Amino acid sequence: MRVANHKRRSGGQCVLGGASVVAMLAGSALAQSGLAPGERILKNDRFPDDVSTVADAQMSIQAGFDAGEIAAAILPVPASLRPPIKVKRVQIFWASTSPQTQPNSTQGSIVVYSGSVLQPNAILRFDSEVDAAGGDGLIPVMTDGFLNEFDFGTENITLTTRPDFITVGLRFGAATNQSIGPSVCSDRPPGQPQFQTPGRNALYGTWPEVGITQTQWFQPLTNVAGFQFGVSGNLFMRAIVQDTPCVADIAGPNQQSNPDGVTTADDIIVFLGRYFANDPRANIAGPNQSTIPDNTLTADDIIVFLGAYFAGC
């Protein structure tokens, strides 16, 4: 990284206002984004899940990146998420000091790691620049002034065990302007204290002035060795994930057919009601208590349900 670009990371302010518009992958149209049943948003930023409800929320542009560098958010994974966990979409707010005025910017790739890249056990699970067929991959095109969303639902980014964190990042394919952007943004307005959640933001590059001469991941600290090298807040990057539903959580209070996150007698009553009514929703197992439904209601379904029930959700 060129330290001259990073003595002052915040290159200006951008504004989030009006409806949330998301940009899909290269060649795709702009579209609205919503959550499907069972999906959850992982984020560090201070904004609500639905940013279309926010008007005139000021943020800081984190500009001055070079091609090949990465800005990333380290997102905590709730203990309530049940593996396997699928990373379906990544959202990145991208803006200039005059939002929606700059042309689209083709960048390098979106990366997804299992774990925190600030820890040695992080594993790269996905790089959108590399596809299984050996082609050009999925290259992110960023739209100025919007929460850009990239849909990787068909890429099978699946984590078989639940990590403490999922890291999502943008690898820059082109340098960003130091003063006006457009670039990635953080959730804190310029001039406010350099609040940042420890361990939740990461940069990939070098920083020779503090001894980082080899390209690596590091935390963007502030006021180190006289250098103001910080992210003024948390990077506005998110992941939309979907976990494996608990087959025993099928009801809420008073036997309502809506999962409520806990297993109670209501779940047993609803399941048995479905089972004896030959309701296909009670088909949750196959022979020898496999977890692959076989379209036949047998004792295997009851055994699998009760096993999940007593294990808890």
C-alpha cells in the first residue's frame, strides 16, 4: 500500500438516502433485494437490515486503495446458526463524495473466508474471480451511491461447521481516488471519533512504516507510529447467509405452524398431527433414520423428529 494514500483513509463523506438499490454481477440489471425465509444478514455496520428505511445517513469513504489490495469485514456468526451454513449473497456499499455521479467501476473479485482473516485458521472458501469451469469468473461491477449486492446462491459457498466469523471482502482491480472515491465506505460520518469494533475490519496489503513489508492481512489501526491509518468506523459490508433449519422446530405457541426458535410440546403436537394426517411435511427422514426424506411416512420420521427435539434447536 502507498502510505501516502493511507495517512488519511477517509476521503470524504457519502450519503445513504432513499430506496436501497442493489447492483448484481457484471451484465446483470439493477434489482431490489429481500430476504427469503431462513436467510439472515451478518453485519457490523450501525444501519438497520433494510437500508431503504434510512434517509440521509452520512458515512465516510475509505479511499486510496491500490489494485490488488483488499478491504474486508469480519462478521460474527451467531451461535444459533446451524451448519451447514450457506453464504448466498454479499453486499458492499460503494460511493463517491457525489453519489450516483461516477461511472460503474469494474473491480477484482469478492472473497469469502471461513473464520477471521486476522487469525491463522481462516480458510478462503470463495474467490469470485475463479470459477469452476476455468473461465473469467464473476467480476464485481460497483455502482456509485448504492448498496451493491452480489448473488452467489448458485456457487455453493457452504460451511459444514459453524465458524465464529465469516470474512467478506472486495479485492480492488483498480486504484480508488484518494479524495473523492468512489470506494468502499464505513458507517461513521467524517469528523466523528474513529470508532471501530476491534477485530472486525481488515486490510490486505503492506505498511512498511510499521514493519509490514510483506503483503498480508492486518487490522487498520489508527495513530500508529504517527500515521493516521484507520477506518473511521466499521466497513459497510454484509453477508446474507442461510443455515440448516431444525426439523423439530416447526411450531409456535398454541400449535401455530410457525417455527419460533425453540422446541416445546407445541412442536410435538403439530408434528404428530401432520404425521397421522399423512401430511407430506412430516416426511423428514428416510430408511435407517437418514435425514434425506423418502416421500414415505414411517417410524423413521418419528425417530428423527424426536432425536432433533431432544437435542434441542
